Amino acid sequence: AAVKGMQIHNLFAATAIALVAVLATATDAQMDNKNVLARSEFFWDSDGWKGWSKTRDVRVEGEMGQLRGHDDDDLTWYYSASEKFLGDKSEAFGGTLSFTLGHSEYNSLGLGVQEQCDLILEAAARNLSLCHRNVMPPWVTASENVVEISDDGGWEHTETGEPASRLAILRTLSELTALRIRGSLYFGHEYSYIKSVTLNKGVRQNLSWIRNEPYVEELCSVLELPVYACEDFGVHLVKYMQKVSTTKLRSEFATSQRRAAEGEELNRMSN
């Protein structure tokens, strides 16, 4: 009886430990999900993702946890994100884009890797396109990649190659129309895939107070920045303003507002 009682006790103990482990895992997953803005796992289909290139259509297919595509030449093409990754994603500033890129087969034709943007963020309505290079290491079967989305994260303007400012990144994220991950690295044919794509929020403090600072709200309105973007930009702006003449800045802002009003009045009178 004593042995049987000990067995029952051990069974309850093992069950309790297993239950604690399950609850801890669920809690960790819940906390992780709070930081996730968008995620695609491609278990059953493409989850709304598409192939994209400047010159021709690229077909991609998703299943079994991978989104796959291929090419037979030196075409540069991208995996283009679904709608849930787009729109106002200003909360991603200071956060990360993480994904795995792999190749099941490739032929470099004895040449190096194509020098192109690995990641592209676009806000078409604002004529903004940002690029990140040298993200995925070449000549490997697969790589897990985590890229910070901030003005310290290595982003640049796609057309000029100039470093992207905090304002440019925030304006792009606040009206995101495209998020692309390069699927083609080599000059010959290749079969690539991506999996576990996640867009995470940045770590934030309560910055709502910054909108009470003089002209921050007005500038955010002019720049068409939503709340989160306004707060991140506002903190940066106030720190900058502390180093310059605020009187001059206020005067210049008032002048620009007056000229805009005068221009509108002239247009009404001419019509």
C-alpha cells in the first residue's frame, strides 16, 4: 500500500510539473504574441504573399511551413508581403523583421552574389522606398535573419543609397505599401524559400507626453504622422531643438504657415 501510495504521489508530482511547463510555455507564447504585429508561417498556403520583380511575374507557392519560388536566370525577384504586414506599422519602429531564407538548389555560374537590396520597405503614396543590403549570407543552405527597423539599423534610400533618417523610416512604416524579401541571390538558376516571417513591435515607453510640447502636434499633422510615429519623432525632435534656437524654428514655421494660407487665398481669388 505504501508503494502504491508513493506511485500515486509521484504521478501527481509528474503531472503537476508537466502542467506548470505547459502553462509557462503558453504564457511565453502569449507575451510573444503581444509584441507581434504580423506573422506568416505558410503551413497551408502562401498566406497572401506573392512573387514580385520589376520585369515579369514570379510564381510562389506556400505549404508545409515554407513559401517557395525559383528562377532560371539572373532575374532579381522578391517575396512580397501580404496585406497584414502593410498599412500603419509605425509600432515596428525600433522592432525587428525576422525570417529564415534558404536554398534547396542554386547555381552561381562561377560568379559572385548579385549586388541588390535584400529587403525593401515602400510607402508609395509618399514616394518613399527604403533598402537594406547584406542581410542574408551567401553560400549557405539556410540562414535565420533578424533585422532592426530603426535609424541605427543600416537602412538606406533605395534610389540614392543615402542613410535613411528616423523621419523617413517612420513615414514609410506609417503608410507601408510593400515589404519585400529578396528570393534570388545568384546569377544562375535557383530554388529558394522563406519561412517564419515575423514583424515585431519596438520596445516602447509611454511617450504620449511629448505631444504636449510646443508645435510637435502641429508638425506631426503637417508630416501626416500617426500617433506612434509622432511620438517617436517628437522625442527625437525635442532633443534636437534643445541644441538649436527654438525662436528661429518657431518663426520659420509661422512663416511657412502664413505663406501657405496666402497661397490658398490667392487661388480662391483667381478662381
